[in-house]
Amino acid sequence: MRHVCLQLDAELVEPCAELLVGVGALDLRLQPAVDHQLSLYCQLPASVEPAELDERLWPLAMIARACGLNPARPTWDRPYPFDPKPIRLTPRIWLQPRGQPCGPAEIIGLRLRPGAAFGSGVHPSTRLCLRMAEEFLPREARLLDVGCGSGILAVTGLLLQGFSDRAPPPANRALACDVDPAALPASLECAREHGVDAGLQVKLGSLAELAGDGVFDFVFVNIVPVVIASLLEQGLQALMAPSGRMVLAGILQEAEAGMRDSIAAAGLGIDQTRSAGDWRAFLVQHLDKES
């Protein structure tokens, strides 16, 4: 095996990780790098030559340039550092290498498993969701994560409410759903890793499968605009409690106007907006609850 390190923008971490796994990469790990970028470390089979990796990265490099991002730059024979550093996601939420202390009590340390790069929380859209939760999540909120993926948003929501392995959450405090069957065990594993699995329920499906689960005080929807718009047309907002709030994210600047129209058509009002580069996130609520 040979060590490889790719320096890249946060938006490229998951597609690059998927590409690397496709050529046999093992032990994927993340570290902060310069200029707000990240370093993605892995081990590749000796049979993978630099020219082959460059060829596989080339389509992703073209997409990156078209989106105004820097293409991933591989450096060969550069192993993972012996003193890994945490990655700051929000003022209070850090992505912590496993085995390292989380620091002050007010810091939420999300533990990054060795070999994991998917659903780590480093994407700008996910960071915006975490930032919204850090600022606006009520202490006693019942949570819903639609399109949960790795479950990181639901899990962080439980941690922000003060739950842990020493103070486990009550049953069904959070519900995570996804149409991808692989998301369910990933979300449960993430919850177990952080000691909050007692409070997380997972469900395969979308809105139809959530009928009968009641309403929620805080809802995460970090998907893509066309799916968010479709869910709103189908009545996603009915799952939000009368005084609840919902984070809509995964929205690029070019889709912002259309998303605002969809929010208004669903009878919702925008309470807060957060941005990170070209990415947008909205905190919405029922119009009759706006102050």
C-alpha cells in the first residue's frame, strides 16, 4: 500500500472519497489544511499508479473548476500525521479525531472514526445546518432529520440538548429517515459512537412513511432544492409543530430565488438565512408564528 494525501475544498471531500474507495483506498482520514481547505489521507494499493489516479480525478477536476473550486491535488507517500488536529465546524462543534479529548465542556466533539470520510459534516451545507442548530435549537426539542445520510445532524441535535452516554436521551427524541437503506445503519452507528442511540429512531422512506409519527419541534432537510420543493408541495411542513422550526439547506445561490418561492407557497416564512460561499440555508417557520 502507498500513502496518498489530497488537498481539496470541503465540497469535494465526499466525491473524492467515493472515487478513492472505488480504486481500493483504505483508512480514509481528514485533517485541516491551509486556505480553509482539507487534507484527505488514504492508503492505495501499490497497483494504482499516479497516472491512473490523475486520470480518474480529471472529470472531478473539470467539475470543480466549473464550480469555482480548486481541483484536488494528490501528494504521494505522505502518511497521516502522528498528531492529528480537530476540524472546526462551528464555534462550538468540532470534528474530533478518535481518542482525543473534546476540550472544554461547552465544546461539542463529533468523533471521526478512522477510515471515515462520508457524512463527516465538513461540507459547507452541513456546516450551515450545524450552525443553525447551534444557534436556534430549543433545549427540549423533538428532532426530525429528513434525508439523514450518516445521521450526523440528528446526532448533533441530541448532543446540543445535553444528552450523552452518561445522560442518555429519552426514546424517540429524534427520528432520522432516508430513502437509501444504507443510511439507517450508518445513522445508528453514528448515534452509538456518541452515546445517544437510545434516543434515535430510524426509518426507511420519505413523507408517506412518516405519517403517524406526530410533529417535530426542529426539522433538518439538507438535500437538494428540487427535492426540497417537491417535499414542500407534498406537505412536509405539516410535520413541523405549530411553534417549530425547520432548516432547509443544500441550496446553491442560483437556486435561492426559486426556493424562496417554494417556501412562500408552502405557507412558511423565513426567520433566518445563513450563507457559506455560494451555499444558502434557511430557517423557516409557519407564517402565523412569525414575530
